Amino acid sequence: MDRNTLYPIFLKASNLKILIVGGGYVAEEKLSFLTKSSPDAQVTILAPLIREGTLKVAMGNNVKIIRDVYDADRIRGFHIVIATTDQPEVNMKIYKDCRALDKLINVADNPPLCDFYMGGIVTKGHVKLAISTNGKSPTTAKRLRQFFEEVLPEDISYMVENLNQYRRRIKGGFEQKVEKMNRLTEILVQKEKI
């Protein structure tokens, strides 16, 4: 059985320049998820034609629009590129151009041409969970996201804030702090005694 060997990271999208190439339904979906999770993301859309729905999402999130066709010079200055065109040859060119310039690339619906996947994300205040199915089943990631959105309490940030304040007051080195935090929080996972 295959293992998921992806390494999850949480990017500060406000510090990165992200380019989405394409203006159709897939671009709208990627843009919607990106700006929902990171409203302060620096995003630019490049496409000669952009759907009205995609434009609506872009305008509501301060996304820069460039109405033009793709060429290799367009990816300069960007850290991350997401290719969403309906033209496989253009997506392949974008992929190769990104490889040549060491850019992170996601070619939508083409896992072999992706450095990263945009998985399911659950956000409850300070708590954020990322869900990956290794690019195998976006539907499973969606269902898991819906499940965790339902079961995680809305006020979980209150717990995070309280634990953060406690952590700041703990004296000692890293190991002592971890030990004290573990003792404090182990009650959260113990079964209730009857």
C-alpha cells in the first residue's frame, strides 16, 4: 500500500507572490480556496479571458488582474505558480518554465506536474488543519474537511489563547516546557471516569 510522503507546511501567503494562470472555473476554485484561507495573500491572475465568477472572487479579494496570454517572462518575480488553463500544452510549458527557474508549481488536475497540492483546509480561529489524500481523492479531502468543520468547536481559539499564555509563563528549557504542557493538557485526552 502506498504511503503519503508529502510534507505539510503552512505558508505565509502574504509574504509570497502567487500567480494563477487561467481565468476559468478551475482558476476560480483555486482562488476561492486560497483567499478564503489566506485573505491577505498576494495573488495575480494572468489570462486573456476571465470568467465573470472568477473576476468577482478576484475583485472581492484585492487580486491583481493581467489580461494577457502566458509567456515565460510572466512567472519572474513570483514564488508560486498555479496553472489552471484548459490547454495541456500551455500547462506543460508553464511547468517546464517553473522547473527552469526553481518556482513551485501546481498544474491543476495533473498530480505528476505538481510540487504541492491544495488540499482541504479547516479553519477555526487560530486552529488550522490541512487535509491531503496525496492527490488521489479531492472528494475524500472535501468530506473530511466538512467532518472536522462540524466537530471542532467554534471556541477552540479560546483554549489556544489560554495555553499560549500559560506556555509564556513556564520557566526552563524546551524539554521542561514540553513536559509541563503535556501534563497540563493530558486531561483533554483522558477518558472520563464513570
